[in-house]
Amino acid sequence: MSAPSPSSPSAPPAPPERALPLRLHVDDDDSPIDVIDALFLGRFTTGEQPHSHSTSLDRVKPAATLLPAGARVVRAAKDDDRSAVLAEGEGWTVLVSRWSRGADVTVTATDPELAERVLKEATDGAKDEPEPQPENVPMGFWYVSPRRGPHRTTRQIDAGTWEEIRPNYTAPVAESMDRLMAVRPEDIAGRLLLLHGPPGTGKTSALRTLARSWRDWCQVDCVLDPERLFSDVGYLMDIAIGEDEGTAKGRWRLLLLEDCDELIRGEAKHTAGQALSRLLNLTDGLLGQGRNVLVAVTTNEDLERLHPAVVRPGRCLARVEVGPLTRSEAVRWLGREDGVGRDGATLAELFALRRGTNAPGLPEPRTANAGLYL
């Protein structure tokens, strides 16, 4: 067979809607909600409505329908923990997917302005803003969603004041935390905050209270999958850019990475590949330039086992070893000597002893449950 002549006219490429035929295959594994998700893509796939806008809401008012005025519902489905509604109007289609208190709303339309306008009308006033409590602090949680990729959700976290929880820490730790709680933006020298020590000593509790102490000038986000963060460049860039809760110029962000032993121990360069380098780049390298980002890392490792690049002078804003209370401090905290060893006790151990006594008259410190101290 001879090759076609270079001068032979070639057939024009098929338009996108014909190059990608729309077929829907349904079997026993599919639910009505899956069918609604697939049907929603029809007009976008064919090009009838080639523009799309979407948003996610963490907390939705129970009475909010998330449908614009005049919407005609064409499909609706609900199962145990989620629901979906497909509705349409003149030149647009909307898909509302709800779960628990959250929702995703996506609109396709004949032009981008219409898609944006319909989405705004559907979600206007739908977000549920809980009444702020003095003891609560807003905290963001980052994670990679299989459906949406890097995603951030916000929760109100209960946190005591530093004065209330200060007795939970041994004297040297309390003195170090005194200085840290009082830090303001103009005091920042070093972008890395390192809390290390045995499990159950209160590292997480200290960070929650730090979020409350800094809430006027610093947004705090917890990364739920730190091992993925530094292996996925796109995820890292999303977090480096961030999402601001407020609009104040110059507001700082604190990223919390818990139990990152493998990331920062001495042999991390060999076992974690580029992860350690990217962490350091975020704190004082090119990635962190021009961004008011602090990183707090907790680890159970001894200081001597940490990578020297992590603990070098000038890199850390604070480096605090959170250890158990001494015997005298533990006895004073518990109100009795029974059960306290000669080497003292961790905060988690003291909570366990307190729960086991049920003795009347013991003062309860202002704290959350002991599980948050591990």
C-alpha cells in the first residue's frame, strides 16, 4: 500500500463532542446517585453547555436547597449518608451533591457569565456560620480527596488558654512555651517550629493552644497526610499558596505536621528522597520566599536523632523538648502520690490515673480528652 501523497487533502478533525461519544453503562454496582453524576455531564460533553463553575461548602444550612429560583428538578436520589439533585433551567444545568453538613455545587451553562450567576444564586446565604465561642479557634485541615484533589476544610477547634493548661507541662517546657505564646509577627526569626518528645506529653494540646494565642495574626492549618504532601509537588504548591480565612494583608499561616519522624530523622535524606529538601525549601528556600508561612512539626524522636539540617541555628523559631512531668510536678497535678513513679509521669498517664480514681475533690484542669495528648 502506497503512502498518501503529502499534497492529498486530509479530513478535518472531528469536533470534540463527536470525538468523545457519550455512552452510559449501568450495572448492579452503580447507584442512582452515580447515574445522576453521569447524566449531569451530558450537555457539557456534547458542547451544548460548554462552560462550568463549581464550589464546595463545608457547612450548609439545613433548610438551604442550593437550587436557584425557577430550577426544575429532573432527578433526585438519597442514600444513607449522601444525596444528589439534578436540576435545570434556561441554558443551564446544576448538580447538587450533599453529604453530612457539606455540599458540592456544579453548574454548566451556555456561557461563563450565566454559569457564574446561577452558581452564586444557588449558594448565596447557604453557608452555615456557627456562633463563635471564645474557647474555639478556626483551624483548616488539608488532605487529598480522590475526587477533588488537594482540598481544605475548616472546623472550630476547642482550645484552652495557655494559663489554663500551663500546669500540664514541666517547668522548662512551660517557660519555653511562655515565650512562644507571646510571639508576634515582628518577632519571627526562623520559620520552623519543632516539638519533640515521647508520646502522651501534650505536644498536640500545646499546638492547639498556640493556634488560639496567635489567632489574631496567624491562620493555622493541619495537614492530615504529610507523607503525601512532600511527595506530590502539586499538593505542596496548593498548600504553599494557601487559602486565607481573612483578608488582612500580611496575615501569617502555620502548617501543622504531626508525627513526622521519618521525614526529619537523621537518615531522612536517604529514606524520604526529596521530602526533607522540600520541607526545608518551604521554610527558608525559594518556595517560601514572599510567603508568610511557618511550619510546626511534632515528632517522638530524640533531638540527637534528627537531621542536622532541621535543627541548625537560625532555622527554628522554637525547638521545644516536651517531656514528662517530674515526680513532684506529677504528684501536685494529680493531688496524690499513688500511681506516680519516681521518674514522674506523662500527661496521658496522669489522665489515665485520674480517670481510674473517681476521687471527689480533685480539681479538673481545663483540657480536652486525654486522647488528644498522644
